[in-house]
Amino acid sequence: MESLTIVNIAELVVVPQGPVPGRSMGQFQRIADAAVIIELTRENPSVSPLGKGGGRIAEGGRGRIAWFGRRRDCPSRSGPTLDAGGGCVLPGLVDCHTHTVFAGTRENEFVRRIEGKTYEQIAREGGGIRVTVDAVRAASVEGLVELALPRLQRMLEHGVTTVEIKSGYGLSVEHELKMLEAIRRLQGLQPIELVPTYLGAHTTPGEFDDRPDAYLDSILADDVLGRIRDERLAEFCDVFCETTAFTVEQSRRVLTSCARYGLGSKIHADQLNQIGASRLAGEIGAVSADHLEKIDDAGIAALKAGGCIPVLLPGCAFFLGVPQAPARKLLEANLPVALATDFNPGSSMIESLPLVLSIACTQMRMTPTEAVVAATTNAAAALRRADRIGAMAVGMQADLIVLDVPTLDRWLYEPGRNCVRTVIKEGKLAVQRKVGSRI
Ligand code: NIG
Ligand code: FE
């Protein structure tokens, strides 16, 4: 059995296996002068979420964490050694809410908001999601793949080793399936593990204006959901539950229909208005409720009762210039908060999850330690993968990143500079950046 030993680690971040509840997210072990041993094995092959043809992951479970601890206690193993150069080592980041597959850009809306319009006003005036829908409908699968591939490469370079990607800019059966097909192809072309989510219910397209229920009939038809299940085109479904999109009752219908076909439930909840979306999430036991800028006490109680992961997207409120979700209140309620970029061309044109973590620190008053738990094991829990990725534990998949700074605090204290030196995906070197001697 081959192994790889990482040495010269100034701080090893021992993220426990989550979901970690809010009040415990600020405490975990950090080992100074540490080492990690990765074993490269073909035992325990992990199951590809994308099934046959899904690519790389189906080839066999590759690297697992076999040992970690103080360097002086490190058992010697044959095989190569990687020098972490006195940097900090932690689990690869998990971006559990993105819209990375899209075409076109919307910088005109960015400028209109600066001039005084709101996101909702722009959507009502014909801008917003529908603009991206026109661009996506005009694109081929190959075109969508070509646009998304460099985005994923940059995300990887920022330390992200797992990314959830939603459809939702096709808004017809044909174009939604095209988006899901693009995600499937992207899985075979680059090392990040992709988790596909069906967001057919993002908004009602122009041709169904004022007939949202008829639109839902089309995208929730048995043959469509059956195909998504049989071809494993998506693992989750999502719905935008909002005054400008779908009501609570329509959202319930979307999620329960998709659940019958095995798709886990996610909800864009309480983003712009409080209409009861997080209460619905709790009631149906959604895996996650995302956004939550406008969550109320009843919503918080519902998420707790339903065992839902709150996924906060501080890059979005930062980008739109609106108040952030009440992160401290959710942490105090002991909910296992997760963080993600919500990378999309309308409300969060931000690929960098580390930047989003720094925003969570300064704008939501999450500590760097809490932010890292939120973007590793808790984000993995929001994708039902906390037993395999996101934690520093023996047996976990070896998705690790090496920073060119000695501590987490130093990392998030420098927003906007990429401090990631090395990315290891399933035990294999995926990124090795040349960086200056910053440490
Ligand atoms: O998560 N809220 C809905 N969907 C996206 C925005 C999509 C868009 O504006 O293109 C979001 O913020
Ligand atoms: Fe989103």
C-alpha cells in the first residue's frame, strides 16, 4: 500500500466529523508541528454519486487519512513526503450552494443597484434570473461546460474540493436537463467532486407568465423526475420560495414530488421576504435551508425541530449591499451552520469561498474557527457527505489543503489574497501553486 506523508505543518486543523452544532463550532483541536499520513488504497471504493460514466470517483477509493498527530510521534512509512513549508493544513473546503453553470453576465444590474434599484425591482423590470435563462437556452452543453471549467479550476486553486451545482437557468425540461448534463460532463473533466441539484423551480419562465402551477406540472412530470432518478442526473432538488418565485404551497409540492424520486430537499428560504419558507423546511425535514437573511424565531425553531442545516451565503448580501443573515443567533440556537458562496451571475459573482469566509468573519461576527467548520464538515453535512469528507479523522477521504500561512486566523485575516499553496484531492496532488515565502 502506497502512502504520502505531509510534514512540517505549523498548525493542523482537526475539524471533527459533523454536523457540529453551533455552540461547539468555536472549539476544536489544533496540533502544532504536525504530520499527516495518507494511504493510497483501492479498498473501500467510494460510490460515485453520478453513477456509471460519472468519472473519476467510480475508479476506486483512492487516498484516505491513515494517521495524523504530532510530527515527533509520526510512524515512518515508505513513500513520498510532502513538505508543508510551515503552513497550516486543513480539510478541503466544500462549497455546498452554487450556480456555477451559467452563460452571460449581468454587470449592468450590479451598476443599477449601486444607482439605487433593488434586486427585486430589477427582477420585476425584466432583469434578473430570466436574463441568464435566455443566455443559457442559447448555449449548447459543450458551451456551458467550456464556461464552467475555468471557474471550477479557480475554485480548486482556492482550496475547494467539493462543489454543489444547481440547474435553474434552463426553466424548461429540455434546458434544465441540458444543464444537468453539463454538470455530469464537468465531473469527468476536472478533479472537484460535483453534487448536482435540480432547481427547475427557480422562477416561472416568460412563456408561463401568471401560470406557475402549469409550469410546475411540466417540470415535475413523472417522466422527467423518473429520468433524473434513473440517469442519476441530480442528487438534490431545490426551490426558490419567495414572493417573486414560488409560494410555500408550491414549494411544498416541488420538494415532496422530487422526494418521491429520491431527491433530497433544499430550499432558497427567507432571502428577500419572510413568507414561511424556513418553517416549511423544518416541517418537511429538508436537508438544508439556504440564505435565511430574513429568518424569524419560528423559522429557527422549525429548522431545529426538522434537523435542517442552515446554509448562510454572506457573499450574496455583501454583493447586493443588504443586511446579513443573523448568524450569531443561529449559532446560539446551536444549529450546525454551514457557509457557501452562492456563486451566480446575479446576486453573488464570487467564486472564492475563502473570501466568503472572511466576509462571514467581519460582517456576521463568526470566528475563523467557526467559519472553517461551517465550510468543511457542516457544508459536507448539507450535502449528506459528512461521513466521508470535510473532517480531519482517520478513514476520511484525503481531501486536504496546505496554506502558505501558519494559522487559520492569518488566512481569513487576509481576504482577497489566495493563501492556498497545495490542494490534495483523494490523496492526489491537484494543485501546487508557486507562492512567495510569505510565512
Ligand atoms: O441564490 N435566489 C435565487 N437564486 C440566486 C440568484 C440567481 C440570479 O439572480 O441569477 C440566489 O441568490
Ligand atoms: Fe442560490
